[in-house]
Amino acid sequence: MIDKILPLVLEDDTKEKMSLLIEHRLPWLVVGLVGGMGLTLVASQFEHVLSQDIHVAFFIPVIVYMADAVGTQTGTVYVRNLQKKRTHFSIYLIKESILGLFLGLLFGSIIGLFAFLVFKSLDVALAVGTSMLVTMTFAPALALIVPNLIKKEHQDPAIGSGPFTTVIQDFISLFTYFLIASLILFH
């Protein structure tokens, strides 16, 4: 209750005690660890997709990484501007959504072409390219919503938004990829 009344206090890592840094960071990282274990369970539910075409597994890291990377860029700039009180959420959301769509189209096309040239499979190429498009398009919106919600709860978005957004984005990316691959491989 008291933290709802008090203003957001930002830490200075060079001046704070290690125990305080651990206390504030550890819960968010535990969420990431638990989320990662959950992702393992999600991936295991799509064993049939991987057994249909093992090439699908080769692209998991790049699909997840690229969505995380574009989301991290968006979130970092947004959190920096939150601290400076120079934010207009709706403007950020519109611009970053357009940017995500552009980047998704560009990188989806590139990775889809790469998949086709290397593995000679139109199905894998479509699954990979489409997944990259979808995950990179929606990653910036998530990267804006999470720190905004954390700030509204009077927590430091610089500490919580990275790990929390990453685990959510990883889940969305992995699930999206396997869902699209399922639809394409089992058409």
C-alpha cells in the first residue's frame, strides 16, 4: 500500500548496497527462470511438429532472438524516455508498431529466403518467414505495454521490464512459431 503512495525511486547501482540490488533484481530473474522452464514444456507439446521436419528446430533461436532484440530496442528507448518524462504512449505505440511491421516484413523475407535456399523446403521457408513477420511485428507493442504497466505499479521499469518482457516475448514467439509451423506442415 505504501509503495502506491510514494513516488517511484530509481536506484543508483554505484551507491546502493549489494543486498538491495539483489533484493530488487532477483524476483524478476526468478520469473524469467520459471518462464524458461515453462517454455521447455511448451516446446515439448510440439514434438509432432519437430518430428515432421527437424529443420523447424534449427530456426527456434533466431525466431526468438529477433523478436526479443526488436522488443529490447523498443523497451530500452521507451524506459529511458519514461525516466526523462518524455513519453507519449500512443505515439510510441503507433510508430513502434509500424516499425515492427516493416522490420518483420524485411527480416521475415530474408530468413524465409535463406530457409528455402539452404533446406529446399517451401513449407519450412513459409513457416520461418511468416513467424518472423508476426513475432517482430508484435514485439514492440509488448515492449511498450509491460514497462508502462510496471511504472503504473510504482516499480522501476528499468529493472523489471527486461526480464519480464523477455519471458513473455519468448513464450509468444515460440508458441507462434510452432503454431504457424503446425498449420503449414500439416495442411
